Amino acid sequence: MALENLKEHPLYQPVLLGAVALLASVTLAWVADATREAIGEAEAADLRDSLVEVLPDGFADNNLLADRVEIDAGGEDPLLVYRARQGGTVKGVVFKVVGKGYGGEIVILMAVDKDGGILGVRVLKHTETPGLGDKIEIAKSGWINGFTGKALDGAVWAVKKDGGGFDQLAGATITPRAVVNAVKSGLETFARHKAALLEGERSS
Amino acid sequence: MSASIKTLVKDGLWDNNVVFAQMLALCPSMAVTTSGTNGLGMGLATTAVLAASNILISLIRGVVSPQVRIPVFIILIAGLVTLVDMALDAWLHELYKVLGIFIALIVVNCAILGRAEAFASRNGVWASCVDGLAMGLGFTFALTLIGLIREFLGSGTLFAQAPQLLGAGFAFLEIRLHERGGALLMILPPGAFAVLGFLLAGKRLLDARRQAGQKSRQKTSDAEESAAPVDTR
């Protein structure tokens, strides 16, 4: 009965709404904090796995995660580049590029050899339409392997619909277009910063 | 009590099915049902959130005043989904990599708000929990069915990539019926509308038949009671 009377008070509504919002925010902040480390670790493990996957078997004999350089590629944050060495010399580099897909950002990991040819490309994270755009994942189709061996010269960097050399996916044009453009921009970044990437000092 | 639970389950699975009867949550139903596996994944993730949100809302229903109930429910549901999203990412990362894409979509699922408003805010915790589970499973059933039909017609597979969602033990579910693709239209949005339309028509037909059957039975018993024979045509 007391509660029913209280509910009629004009202040009850804002106070209730505020309390619920506050409670939800506090819980979310607390969980975000509690999970941050585990999520970071899981993502680092994912990155380690994909670093290995994006390079041909036995390509590198060093620990890529420990051998990285940061370059200013024009983005907000410096671009982290992981280097694959054989007997001390850099044979290739691995770095992330981000494409603007249909459902948001597509985070792509690409490996480039020292001459600018693509060693491998993998999609790390995306929010494309399930069943259509998600064929860019290696788990769903082999489409992404079409980049291997391509370089800036010698390939037309667009999907076939736009007169280029890369297949589009059935039902999805924006997604493969975004991936092709992102990989192309990655190659251009590599070409611009080649010297720094191959010979620069490692940064911690 | 057990009778009402039976009604709740029957309502959720068939009579008041989220998709086939209430026509709610059509956005996720259309968007993700490009394969049976996707439908199943979305359905199960939604079931978990739906049961949890029903319980939560039923627990606080006494303090929520009618004027601000909608924003309160929305905050709770959005918070819950985000919570599940973060927890899965952190502690069940492998599962998250498969389900992650669906979880964000649950926020836009109006069926959850619908159940909060229509059921959980008026009923006890136990009944709300059962209602959430039943509605969720009905949703899962609908999505899996739509997904399977679209997948069968559109790409010639059934439960493609099921092992990635359910684990390697479920590889037997994955069936490739023919190599040469199918009608792409069925995978595209129009296919979702077409399949849902036919399914809705099918359900109406079944329900109408069942009703007609009940009526004619009634008529026959009426006829038997009255002495004079009645022409039931």
C-alpha cells in the first residue's frame, strides 16, 4: 500500500528510471572491467593463431609478436607491423587493415613478402550478413585465398562487377569490394613505408 | 499449475508462436535465416536472453510504475544483452566467435520487449521463466525451419557449418544435397519473405483444418443427440 502511494508521487518516475539506468551502467562497467583482461588475452591468442595462419608454413623462424614496428600510416593510431624473419633478415611483414563493409568494420590481417607480393589474407573480425558477406571468412569459403600471390602491379584491384580481377560473392557486392579495397590500401601502405618496415628498428 | 505450464508451452511453440502467430521479431528472423544453422544459433541465443530478461523483469515488476515501464525494460534488456556479449567474449571465446554475430542482433529483437510487456510484467517468476523458454524455443523452431527451407532451395545444403556452431560431434547434421548451388533469390531478402509467407499460409491452413475438424465433431455429436437426422452439408 505504501509503495502504491509512492508510485503516484511525481518524483517516483525519474528516480526509478535513474536508479535502473545507474544500476545497469554500474553493472556493465563492472563486467567490462572484469572481462577486459580475458578478452584481451583471447584476442591476443587469436592474433597469434592468425599470424601463423596468414604466413606459409615455416616461413618465419622468429616470434612475430615480439618483433614489431610502428609506422604512421595516416590513421589515428600508429599501424603495428609484425615482421617475419628467416635467419635474421626480414622476409615478410604482417599487419592489419580495416575495410568499411556492409555491416561495419572488417578487420583484415594480411601478410606481404619483402617484394610486395601477398603471402596470405585473413579476416579477423567482421559484422557482415550471415550467409552472404561472411563468405570472406576462411571457415566458410576459400574466397579470401584469391589474394595470395597478387601484387599491386599485375592485378586489377576491383571486383569483377567493377571491371576488376576479383570474384564478388553471390548476393554480396559491398563486402568483397571493401575487402579488395582494404587489401589494396594495405599494399600501398607497404610500398610507401617499405624501407622502414624491412630495416627499421623494432619498437617495444 | 501444470495445466497452465502446458498452455504456456503450447502457446510458445505453436498457438502464439513469436514469428508464425505474433509476427514479431521479423527483422532478425529475416536477416539471419540464410541457413538452418544460423537460425538455430540465433534462436538459442535469443532463448537464453528471453528467459533471463523475463525472470529479471518479473522480479522487479512490483516496483516498476506503468508510466516508465518501457524505458526501464529497454535498459534492462539492452544491459543484459551487452552483459552476455562481454561474458561470452571473455570466458567462452570459441563460442563467441560463432555466436557473436547473433548476440548484437538480439538487442533489436522486439519479441523480448514484447514478452516483458505482455507476460513477465504481469506474472510470477516461475511462469515467466517457462514462458521465456517456451517462446524462445518456438522462435528457435521458426527460425530453424525458415533457415532450412531457404538453405535447401538457395544453396542445396542442410545445416551447413553446423559443426562450427555445435561442435565437431554434430558434423552428421551437415548435408550437401547437390553441388550446383540453387536459387540465389531464396538466400536474398525476398526469399525470406516468400518462405515466411508460405509458412504462415500453411499454419493458417493447419489451424483452420483443426478447427473445422473440432466443429464437425461437435456437430456430429449434436446430431446424435437430437432424434431427427440433420443434414450437415
